Amino acid sequence: MCISDDTTIFAILKNTRGGIIVMLIIDSKDCENIDKALKKYKKKFEKSKTLLQLRERQAFTKPSVRRRGEVLKAIYKQQIASGKIEG
């Protein structure tokens, strides 16, 4: 089965709590397979990081905890760059 002509597939994703609204637009070419269009959609959805944002918003993390995680990550990256730790 194929999508006839040049069609555009729109997907609007909305979260009622966080107010996240994402619109994904997938352009399909002449007689493109639906599986290919679905694969494009999934890839765009993953790149938009919508699911990641929804998972982050499920539980509140205190700013101090978030900052501590960022500092530890920066220290780890610096140690890898200096050669103290092998990544």
C-alpha cells in the first residue's frame, strides 16, 4: 500500500498538564510506502524529545539535585578529557 501523490502527514501532540504542544510534519513522496512514512514519523518524534520531556515532568526534581547532577556530570567529562578515567 502506498500514499498517493505528494501528501503531508500532520501529527499534533499535546499534553494537558505541562502544556507541551508539538507538531510534526512528514512530507511523503510519490507512492511512498506507509512503512517508510511511519519510520520517518518515529524518527522525527524521537528527535523532538517529547517523550523525554514528559518523563522528566512526571516527578519534580529539586533545583539543587538537578544542579548537583550537572556538576557531577561536568566533573566526569573533565576527568575523561584529562585522561584520569577511561570512558
